[in-house]
Amino acid sequence: MTIKRVAIIGLGLLGGSIGLAITARGLDIATTGFDRDPAVRARAAERGLVDQVCDTAAEAVASADLVVLCVPVGAMGDAARDLAPGLTPDAIISDVGSSKEAVAAALAAALPGACIIPAHPVAGTEQSGPEAGFATLFAGRWCIITPPDGADPAAVAALGDFWTQLGSKVELMDAAHHDLVLAVTSHIPHLIAYTIVGTASDLEDVTQSEVIKYSAGGFRDFTRIAASDPVMWRDVFLTNKGAVLEMLGRFSEDLTALQRAIRSGDGDTLFDLFTRTRAIRRQVIEQGQDDERPDFGREHGE
Ligand code: NAP
């Protein structure tokens, strides 16, 4: 099974980046695309995000052997129902959603009997929309494929090959485990960033202009994450509720322990934790998941 025609539904950051990566890498794959917003469709055509922008989802998928849904996770079911009339029986249906159990259930309910293989490229930025996509988004990043029980191994392998051709490293995982792992590595960090930025902007005895003026002390790194798309992240928390609440419970306990250490002057506890976390940063860099230059490689100068 080789993928030759891909339909991309949702032409924002993820959808646009898939289309651009296919072109930039010179892959022998034809692309069609659809977005529900006519202005996004027009801009996608101008930027050449896909070979052909279609006016309906059914038209976009009509000859596709792979359909990739690149819409917010809460919109997956509706988007799948929209494209159903155009789908060919052998097409693989996949997605890029950030939570996997809920998306798998929504797709299965919308497209009974279809070959559904959900996936999540662990690659992104805080930008969204048709201007945001770029061809190298997936290079060197993991793509986690979460095949449901009984999934066709040939279809799983074809989807894995597709992501490898886009430059990703591919891993297979159970959907529930994916949701737990991503709750810790992505969803809770976003929740913390949203909280810190929200709390700082609500303070009464520190003015907002001071928060912004002195943000280089650490705050600005949280503002990047907290600038992420509100619709996408609302949907992630609503669809990965169980895993996020479980991890949040652990996080609250650890935060309480730190609070106690600070109150009681227990410097050893603080020092031990900060030493362990520094080692994690080293591992992230060693595994090529971030830039090793200080301060994320920002320019420092006049
Ligand atoms: P995005 O830039 O906002 O693009 C999503 C596009 O889908 C928007 O143009 C949206 O239009 C459109 N859309 C919404 N509902 C639709 C429907 N029913 N049919 C057709 N188009 C529809 O979002 P993104 O950042 O690419 O995220 C897309 C998916 O990727 C999400 O599921 C997200 O969880 C996942 N993901 C994101 C990242 C990241 O860092 N951003 C990383 C990995 C995975 P409207 O604006 O009109 O709603």
C-alpha cells in the first residue's frame, strides 16, 4: 500500500505544513485540501499549501488514498461527517489531533466501517491559521500513531511511511497511554503557562506594565506557550479530561511539597529537585529536541 493522493482537511498550521512539506521534499504525492473558512481556502491557494483547494470536503477526499484531518479535536466528528459522502472505501482516515482516545471515538462514530488510524505529530508552534504552516515543521520530530485494535497492519505501515517521508520519527502507541504521556509533556505545561500569565495579569500590587517590562526574568517564556490557539487548547482539555486531571493531581501534590519546603526553609529539598530538573534539560538537548544555545539561542546585544 503506497500513499499517492492525500486530502488535507483544515488548512491551518498543521494542514498547511503537511502540504508544504510534501512539495518541499519533492514527494510523488498529489494533495487536495479543504477548510470550512472561505478566506482560509483563498489564502491556502495563494500560498500553494496544497495542489488543489476544493470547495467541499467531499470533493477534496474524492480520490484520496489518505485523508488527514487537521482541525481542532472538538471539530473532528463534524469534519468527518462532512467528508463522508466523497470517501472511497479503501481510503485511510487519519488526523493530527493532540488527544487520541476521544478523537478515535469521534471518528469511529462518524465513519463506521472506515479504515481509521489516528496519529499525532508532536510538533507545533504557538501560531495558527493559513499563514503559520512551514515545510520543516515535522523534521526530526516524533509522530505518534495510535492504531485501534484490529487495525490493518498494511495501512499502519503506509501511514508510518508517509510521516517518515515528511521527516518525522514514528512511534506506535496505545491511545490511552498517548493521552497520559502528552498530559504531562504538553497539556499540563500549557495549563501552567495559561495560569501564570493569567495570574500575573490579574495582580493588583504589580502593574501589568511591570510584568511586561521585566518579562525577560522568565515570564516571557511562558507567554509564548500561553499565546497558543484558544480553540485548540480548550478542545484539548475537554477531550483529555481524565489524563489531565490525574496528572494535575500529582502536580498539585508536588507543588504543595515545594510550598512546604520554602516555608520551612528546607533548602536541600529545593536544591535536590532543581538538580534533577537540570539533568532533564540536558537529556532534552542530547536527544535533539531543543537548541543547546543558552536562552533558546536568542540574540543578546544592544
Ligand atoms: P489551526 O491553525 O487553527 O487550523 C485549523 C483549521 O481547521 C482552521 O482554519 C479551522 O477553521 C479549520 N476547521 C475547523 N473546523 C473545521 C471543519 N469542521 N471542517 C474544515 N475545517 C475546519 O489549527 P492547528 O494548529 O493546525 O491544529 C489543528 C490540529 O492539530 C488540532 O487538532 C491540534 O490539536 C493538532 N495539533 C496542533 C499542534 C500545534 O502546535 N498547533 C501540534 C500538534 C497537533 P476556523 O478557524 O474557521 O475554525
